[in-house]
Amino acid sequence: MKHKIKNSIVLVSIALLLTHILNRFLSATAVVKNLLKSHIGDHFSWRFGNIFYSKTGSGSPLLLIHDLDPSSSSYEWNELIRQLSKDHTVYAIDLLGCGRSEKPNMTYTNYMYVQLISDFIQQVIGTKPDIVVTGLSASFIIMACYNNPDLFNKIIIINPESIARLNRIPTKKSKMAKFILEIPVIGTSVYHTLTSRKKLEYVFTEEYLFNPFRFQVKYLDSYYEAAHLHQSNGKYLLSSKKGLFLNFNIVKALHEINNSMFILYGDHLTNAKSNAESYAKINPSIEIASVKNTKYLPQIESPNQVLDYIHLFLS
């Protein structure tokens, strides 16, 4: 009996070691193209880790904030930055847990990102910027603006998370998902499956883009690389997201914000129009418009349309 237990322990140890080696190999090979060059930009030393950002152009400040996902980064705005830099000082940030920024082992919350953005505006930008933000990240911009409206000028939101999803709170099931992802070796292996190149390619062609023929491999490469920088420690952000620890009820804040707000949505994204209309119902001053023939990432799929709307709203 003791012999069997000993053999079992040895086999499990070998299996874990091999899985660990495979995890390291996958993390290393995912970043070999080095599309997200950390030296081409600056770093903001924040309380929970260094934050990567770029600053280009001149004029009124404009802060670009990507969707909140470990595979996302400021590369999301690649097609827009050059044009926007002609009229604005453009800041594009990699949020904590994403892209080239640090990815600490911690529970990520909406309030933490509220503090990050507020501190970044005060300590780096130094004056209130206009904001363009995507997806789940819009929720903490709304909360940050509610807490300190003098830090923000106009706000443009692209495909915000639905109010109903933001109201979901952690459950036993979601907490278990968080726990599994955070297990050393095993959790990392699960993370690699969830952020595999094949999985991300499916997300792009089926969810992010309306027209798969507009798919550019460079975006798949950048998202894949972003997910695996820093030894795939993006798993801690994903675990908090799966655990529903990033959700927050924004209804009161959204209702009371007086800043000018504009929502863009992809006209072929399921429920995007109704989501935008639910925001406008809570705050009737919000303007909404659709970006034709796009889904979740119109700034990648149809950047010229998005540019036109940005120029129109900020003029």
C-alpha cells in the first residue's frame, strides 16, 4: 500500500513538472514576435505595479482605454492613434494585468481600476482629458467620473458591458472558477487553454469582427502576446473576471453624471443597441450611434467610422 502511494506521488510530481515545463514553453513562444515592445513608451509607477503607456501628438489631452481582458492592450487603438495625434495629445494605457503593464497576483476589482485611472490622470496627464473606452472598462470610468467629475471632460464609450451583467455578484460557482485559475501549474494550464491562439482566432472571427475578411493576423498576434507576457500572469485578472469580482452596480453613478457622454455600438453585435439604449434610459443626456457593419471592436474593424464619430463628438 505504501509502495502504491509512493508511486502515485512520484507520477503526480512528474506530471506537474512536465505541465510546468509546457506552461513555460507556451508562455515563451507566445511572445517571440515581440509586437508589444515595452521600451517604446513610458511607465507610471503605481502602488500595485508599473503601468505602461504611450504619449503621442499635441493638443488637448485624450486618454484611450482598452477593454478589460488579459489579452487586450493599447494595441487595440493602433489604427486610430496616428490620426488622433494630429489634434490631441493622445495617451494610450495598458491597464494593470494587461499588455505590457505588470500583472500581480491579486484580486482585481472595479474600485482598483477607478483608483488607477484617477491617479493616472492626476499624476501623469495633469489636466482633465477626453476619454475613449471600450467594453467592461467603461464601468470604472463611469465610477471614477462619478467620484471626481472634475478629472474628466467628454466620455466616448464603445460597446459598454450590459447593466444586467454588471449587476451580477460573485457566486460559489464563480468563486470556484477563480480558485481553479489561481492554482499553480494547473491553473496556468487552464489559462493557456482559454487564451490559446486557436481560441483567440475564434473570438476574433465569431465575436469581435462582423466581417472575417477584415481579420488581420497582426491583431491576433498582439492579443495572443498580451495574454502571455509576464509568464502568463494575466491569469490573475482573468480569474477575477471569471469570479465576477470586477462587476459593480453603476446605475446611480450613471444617472447622476453630468459630463457629456456618447455611446458607439457595433450594429451587428447581439444586444449592443439595447445595451446602449439602457444606458441612455438611465441618463437621457447620453447620445448613441451605431458603427455600420461592425461587432465588438469597430475601432479595429472600421477605424475611419470611429474616427469620424470621435472628431464629431469632441469638436
